[in-house]
Amino acid sequence: MLITLRFTRPTAVFSIIIFFFLPDFVFAQASTIDQLEAENDAYTASDSVKVDMLNRLALENQFVSILEAFAYGREALELSVEIGYVNGEAYAYRNLGSSYAIRQDFVTAVQLLEKAQALFEAIGSQRGVADCYISMGHVYRWQLDYFKAIEYQRKAADIYAKLDIPERYGITLHNLGENYLFIGDLKTAQQVTQQATKILKAVGNKQVLTSCYKVFGQIAFERKDFAGAESYFREALTISEELEKNSQKAATFDVYLMLAKIYHQWGRRSDEELMLNKALLLAGDNVLLSQERHAYTQLVNHYFFYKEYELADKTFDAFSLINEKIYDQQKIEMANMMEQVLQTIKVANENELLRQESQLQEERITLQQYQIYFFVFSIALLGMLALLLVRSDRLRRKHAEELATRNELIEEKSKKLEELVRVKDKFFSIISHDLRSPISTLAQFVLMLKTSYKNFSDQEMEDVLGKFDAQLTSTLSLADDIILWAKAEINQAPGINDAFEVNKAIEAVVKLAAEQLRMKGIVLQAAIGNHLMVSANRDQVEFCIRNILSNSIKFTPTGGHIGIGTFSEGNMVAVKIEDNGTGISIEKQSILFQSPLKQSEGELGTDGEKGKGLGLYLVNDFMKKNGGRVEVSSEAGKGSVFTLYIPVATAS
């Protein structure tokens, strides 16, 4: 059976990695990483030179070993704080921000880059600020927000031009040219890239010139000028061959794929296949797993197009092995990434403790000076002896109290760190146990559609897609619950209160549950009061109502009844949901709202629906945070009644 693999995302996206967070020196004729590591090992002094070496190694390793980049970045941060080297501390934060962005943790990346920018501004380093703008531009480009990327890179270009740093200015113009290409502004992309090419030729930066010619080729390709595009791509390959091992591998990979597209347009089958195989070989030799997977995809499509089914099958088998390899690598990197997050938190805490310890030492020195003065003037000022003794005693007691307070703070932070580790372990446990199964099911659906979709009737295809949609919705719901649970565990759940009509929230939830009710044939009876205003976080209230209603549907048999109603009770508005389902035993009610860390697996619904053990724990937690509560009344085999009590909104 013919299997067609298509990736609609532009090949150019792969080139983003090439210039992601470019260091000041990455395009200079620098030593290799091995040489840099040797120099770093040989240099034993703990000074600003050492910090600069560590920062340079952190930058060079970002596209070789991200874990090494993290390690060198943290070491640079610790040493720069210890010796008071602010410029080194700022670049260490920038390097760590770059590393988190490469791993697609953009929130942490932006926080660290903003901290680096603040330090550069504090010491008046305009170049450092421009470097941060470049990094922020790449963060937004990685998220495909090209307009925001252009805004930051324009700021950086203005600073580099003002400071007369031509190489950095040329690199920034190249990045701008790529972004204008991505948004379809071919005219501006051409103009900016031409300006970048002129500057980079003057400074002899051939590595970036490779990508400049690649951009020219892509512009010509978009304009259907395939002959011109081929000429530019060939020029890029010529530069790559001159640079040999120092060439830009990802840019060269993109050029091979674009030439394959051109030869496909011209019907030059052998040249097309040659370019695809060169791209595949380049990606494999340089361990570019994502590019290697993309090359296999294009090669499979090539063989299918020319009806070479046996070659297509063999290539597809190799493609499957690469996918498994990438999946295994991503699992390892995910675990390592979490470990690095915890290590960064630990380093930040240790740095704070070092600052406190230094301050305490200064205070001790001051105290010793007071004591010396006391003894020097004690002969002439015997009358002041008692006063100085009292003063000294008060200072000692004050420092002792401060030290005790700091010790308590250290102990509290240590407990919080242990809690984060516990949450991390449970988080991975839930992901590996509860998400693996539905994702595997989705993968089986996709495989079945890939291999057998032509054999399905319209009705069978509709049934399969319906099941696929239901499984996908369930998996997304599980992911949302896991994220909410994790935020609740580390006290990060949002807490912004709104005044709103509770019946509107109920109507929104019921509308979402309509399909579930229909599929199980359950009758929903609603008795909802009008204009009952409450004050709470609307998203959290809707989550609570949705979770309880979902549980009622899950544990109510086909053809059952569910009732939902509202009423006022004092300064609370009550939302009551009752069903004639399986009910809950007294023993289980006692642990109903406990953390999932203390619970076993959730129970199955009447149609085999699987529980996650998260929902009711979050319902109870959200109700408490909003000043309300949840109550349950149930008996095994006779249904359940859940009541949410939400504070009434006061008139403003």
C-alpha cells in the first residue's frame, strides 16, 4: 500500500538553529572545544579570566552538548558571584537563558535573559544589552513570532551600528533577512541580505556567508526563478566545501533539500536523489537527528513518487529506527532537563547564602573593630565601659537572632527543594504511566490510517475519526489536569478573582459535556437560578463544575439521570450536582480529596472510563483558595450528591 509522508512546514525552519544565540566570537577563527577545555583545565586561578573561559565553553557547547553547556554556565555564574564579576555574571545568565530556550523552556529563558539585560544596563554595557536583544529575537523566532523577532533584532542592529562592530552588525542583518523571508516580505529580505553579504565579505566571515547565499536561493525559489536559485545554492555549497569541518552543517543540509526540490521541478530524477542522499549522509555523519528524520521523509516521498516501492519500504524502516532513537533521546533529555532546573534552583539558593554569609562576615569584622576601640579607650574612658559593654552585648544578641533567622530560612528553602524533587518524581510517574497509554493508542490510530485508510468505508472512517477525536480530547484533558496538579503542588495556580453569574459558567460546562451525555443516553435536568453573582476565579470554578459533572457522567450507567441546580445559602451560592450512579463508599469518601501522591489508581467508570486521581483533589484545593468549600453525600449503589459553595459577589 502506498504511504505518502508530507511535512508542510518549510525546510527553512531547520536553519533557525544555526544562528540561535550566536556568541560574540562563534564565527571567529577560534580554538576547538577540546582546545578550550584544555586551556580551561590548565588555568587554575579563580578570576575574571576563568569566568570568561567558562562562559565561552558554555556558548560553544550549546549545539554540541546542552548538558555541558548547562554545567559550564552554572560554574561561571557561581564563580562570577563569588568574585563580584558583574559582567561575567550577566553573560552567565545570558548563556543559561540561551540553553533553556534551545530546550524550548521559553519562560525560564526569558526570565534569565531579562536578568542578564538588567545587569548589563546596570554596568552600562551597551554591547551586552544588544547581545540580549539578539537572544530575545531568537526566542521569538523559535516560537515563529517573526514580527517580535524583527523588533528585537532591529534594536540590536542599531546598537552594533552605533558601537561600530561590523561583524555583529552583519550577522544581525542576516538574521533580519531570514525573518523577512519567513513573513513573505521578499523585497526587504533581498535588500537586508545584500547589505549583510557586503559587510560579511569585508570582515571575512565565510560561515555566515553560507547562510546568506542560502537565503538568496530561497528568495529566488519563492519567485519561481529556479535557475537563479540553483546558482545561489551552488555558491553556498562551494563555501561549505572550502570550510570543510568548520562549515555550517544545518545550512548545508537545507541547501541540499532545496536543490532536490529544484531538480524535482525540472524532472532531473537522478540529481534529485543525489541531493537527498547527500543531505541524509550529512545529517547522519553530524548526528543531526531532526534533519536526518526530515531527509528520510523526503527520500521516502521521492521513491513513492517514482513508484520505487521496495526502496521506499527500506527507507521507511530506517526512518522508523531514527524516530525511535529521537524518542529515546528526548526522554533522556527531558529527565536531564528537570535535573538541570533543580540544579539551577539549588545554585541560586547557594549564591544567596553566599551573599548572606559575606554580609555576616562584614558585620563580624565591624563588631571586632568596636571591641578593639573599646580596649584602646578603656583606660581613659572607664566611665563609658558599662555603656560599651551593653552595646556590644546587644549587637551580639542581634547577630545571634539574625543568624537563627537565616538558619530557619535555609531550612525552609531546603524543604521546598525536597518538595520540588518529590513533585518532579510524581510528575514523571504520572506522565510515564497515564500519558504513555493514550499516546500509544493515538499512535496506533495514526498508523492504521496511514496503512489502511483506502480500505475503509465512509462510515468506518467516521467511526475511526470519532474514536481518535475522543481519545485526543481525553489525552488533552489528562495533560491539563496534570499541569494544574503540578502548579497546585508548588503553589503556582492563578488566583485572580472575578465577579460573574454562576449560571453562565454552568451553561458553558454543560455545553462542553453535551456529547458525553448523548453518547451514554443520560438525561440532564437543570434548575439554575438567574443572576446569582459570585466572586471567584472563573476558570477554577468552571474546572470544578466540569470535573464533578464529568465524574457523574463517568459513574452513571447508560440511561441514568443527573441533576444540576443552584441556590443561595447565607453569603454563599451553592451549585448542587446529583446522580443515580454507582455511589461512593464511606471508606473511599474519607480519602476522596487527598493528594494523588497518597492515592492509588483511579476507579473505572460504568463504561470502562479511566480515572486519574487528580480532579477531586484540585476541586477541593480550588474551592479553598476561592474562599469556598465542597461537600459530598453518597452511599454505595445509590448515587452521589456534590455541592460547591462559592462566595457571593458583593455589590461595588
